Amino acid sequence: QSVLTQPPSASGTPGQRVTISCSGSSSNIGINYVYWYQQLPGTAPKLLIYRINQRPSGVPDRFSGSKSGTSASLAISGLRSEDEADYYCAAWDDSLSGHWVFGGGTKLTVL
Amino acid sequence: QVQLQESGPGLVKPSQTLSLTCTVSGGSISSGSYYWSWIRQPAGKGLEWIGRIYTSGSTNYNPSLKSRVTISVDTSKNQFSLKLSSVTAADTALYYCARDHCSGGSCYFDYWGQGTLVTVSS
């Protein structure tokens, strides 16, 4: 059971906009930044969004992040087939001396 | 370009201690504001953070694993290591090492190893 809650799956057709939610609590998302990682099949996760809505160099602006209260969202616009992957949210949790927590992951299917 | 490479036994017997090492290349493990983390992923499941270490030796651990985990660093070899004791089948997973980059009041995993599969079985 993951500390952050994500839907197990999401889907969309090419060109569509999809959003993936991530729900946490006052000790993690409520007071800290949220990060998103993309994991393509058979590969290590890759940083997609940091500090809620910042994109590392090389990440298309089709990807965006937002946060409200103890929840966060990842939005992907202009969906492409290569976006089919698992997406994980993460946040630092200030409880119990501090530790990273992840969401359970959302498998995005491009129909 | 920073690279991380995990190494260690792929098979560990139940109740024994799992030991892995992560070798960092392309940069000094001591430079910059970096923590060095271990993260695992059981087959077909999500990511679980195990713990991290700063080069000063300061550590943070996942509360659910804390009693069994020790992370250490060897700056002379540019390596950091994971020991997980009293393993069971539930510890079978792909183990990743990652750089936890801290700046501007936030940290994030910017470099990852390719992962190493550890199976716990007799």
C-alpha cells in the first residue's frame, strides 16, 4: 500500500490530453514539492517534473504538473504513442525523521 | 555524464543479508549537494524508497525498513552500499541506486542506475 495514491491506469488517444492524479497528506504533498517520474518498459525511471511544475532539459512542454492542497496532478497534452509508460509521483514526507514516499504508479496506455 | 552501476549477488537465501554496492562514475560522490539513495521495485509493482546517505555519513531510512537497513559510503572508491538483513521472499525486487540531487530547497532523483535483480530463495 503506497503512501501516495494514484489511479492504477489511465488511457487516451493520440492528440488527447490526459491527467494523472496523486493524493497525499499534510506531511508530504501538503507541505513539500511533488515530483513525477516516467518509467518506460524495461528501463529505470526518469525525472519528468520537479518542484511541482518544472521540467528538466529535454522534457517536452506537453508535460506539466500542478498541486493543490494535499493533491497533485500530471497533465500530458498532445498525447503521443511514446508517452505509453508508467508514471510515479513522489514527495518528501516530513514524518518519522523524514523519508521519500512514492505513489503506486499509473500505467498510461495510448489507444 | 554521471553514471551509476549496481553490483552484488543476484540470489540471497532467506534470513541472510542482502548486500549491494553502487559505483558512481563521471563525478565525485563527495562533490555537490547530493544524497545517494537506494530504491527497489518488485516485479510488476511500484517503487519503494529504501534510504539514502550523504557523504558526511548522515542517513535517512524508510521507516518500514529501518530496523533492517544499513547504508554506508566509501568516498575513496566512489561507492555507496546497501545492507538489508533478515531477508524474505518479499524482498525480491529490482534494486536501483540513484543520485538524490538537492538544490533550492528541494531534492530529486536525477540519475539512476540500470537496476540489479535480487531474488530471495533457498
